[in-house]
Amino acid sequence: MIDIALLPEQRGRGIGTVLLEQLVGEARRAGKAVRLRVLRTNRALSLYRRLGFRVAREADVYAELEWHGVDAQAKTAS
């Protein structure tokens, strides 16, 4: 996947969550990490953190995040 962009009127309806949960599920099954780059001011940062992404590095106006197989639900369950 290269890019995810939702129209303003479609944001906040769970669409991005569903897409990212599916992507993370595929990565988990394949034993792969997921990396993304996002503006540090993007409201979606809270979604990424909730799904278990962690900041790997920050540069200029961007943050690079990574997910390595431990999702937020598994962490809160233990």
C-alpha cells in the first residue's frame, strides 16, 4: 500500500481503522513490520498509536512510525 487518503466528509467514521487493521493483520500473518510516514500534525497519529505503531524517528515535519507485531489490544489484555 502506498497511500491512504480519505475525503474530509469520510473521516472519523472508522474507515481508516478498518483499512489499517486489515493491513496490520496481513503483516502479522506474514511476520512483517509495517512502516509509515505521516505529518507530525496529522490527527491520524492517535489512530496509529492506538493500533500499536511507535515513532521510529522524526524529521522535519514528518514522523516515521513502525509496527512490529505487538498490537495495542494485546498489550492492554496483559
